[in-house]
Amino acid sequence: MIIKERTMNGLPVVSLSGKLDIFSKNAFKETAEKYTDAKSKGLILDFQGVTFLDSVGFGALVVLARTFLKLKGRIIIVNPQDQVKTLLCEMHMEKMIPMYATDDQFSTFSEL
């Protein structure tokens, strides 16, 4: 997995490429912890390059979302590929983590 970090509208964005699975979970977790440790109010996960998500990756997303909720913040997913979006929707993840088809859809919001 390739992980890149940037900001958009003043919020941190973590762009992921590859598989979010048992083998990449630790790298994802370490990156995400930077923002929870800093008590960031939000995090944007750009899933444009995510081609596969297994149960371990799904669990990592749930833990991250719950951590942000405890911090009174939240995360969102932008640009999910159809296969990954379908899986997340089947697991009703959109109730915990809002999903947006494009960065432009999210950019209308001033903050998370």
C-alpha cells in the first residue's frame, strides 16, 4: 500500500493506493494515529486508489472511526472505487463514515 498525506480545505487527507488488508493495516494505523494523537477534528480518506478491502482493513476503519467519535471528530471517505464502495455499503459503513463520490462533493462543506 502507498500512503500519501496532504491537506484540503484545511483538513488532513490521507490518500491510499493498493490493498487495505492484513498486510497494510499497520502502515495505515500508524498514519492515522498521527491525526488521532494530534486530536485532529477530522480526517479525509481518499480511497481512489484502494483496490481491495478485507475484514482486517474494514476493522481498522471501524476502530479509526470510533476513535474520532471519541475525540468529537469524524472521518469521511472520498473517491471510493465501485467494488470497495459496494462492500462498505453492504456493511452499512456509510452510517459511521460518510462517503462522497468526488472531492468536489465534499468541498462544499467547510468542516467535517
